[in-house]
Amino acid sequence: MDFGDFCEIEQKRYGVPNEFYTYKVIGDGQSNYYMPVPVSPHNVKQFGDMCDIVKVICCGVCEEKVETFRLQDVRPKGA
């Protein structure tokens, strides 16, 4: 995924089906830390082996916070 692309990331909902929020990609690379998916308020960064990651901003919710997710946990918008 490239800068400016949009992707969807699963959000945990309690008592109802999970939903997907739209995020804008602002960077990519490799890292050994990332946020787990589905996203919930109680998530903390996980550490492990190096993997491909994307740095994203959640559209329409909090557009000031940059979050890091594994590339395998996100899906391109419209897929």
C-alpha cells in the first residue's frame, strides 16, 4: 500500500457484530511492534518478529493519531 491509499481495519464491538473503519495510509515499512486487530480501547502494542506494517490515520474519528498495524491485518478499501 502506498501513501494516500485507503484501507479498512476491523473494530471490536461488544454485543453486536464488529465493523470496519476507513483509514488513510501515511507510510509503510517493517517493524517489530504493531496494534492488534480487531481494534478495541483495551489494546496495547504487541511486539514480535519483524513484519510488514502500515502507518495509518483513522478517517473521521481522530485524524491526529498515527497508528501502526500489520499489513496482513488490513484490507484495501473496496476489496
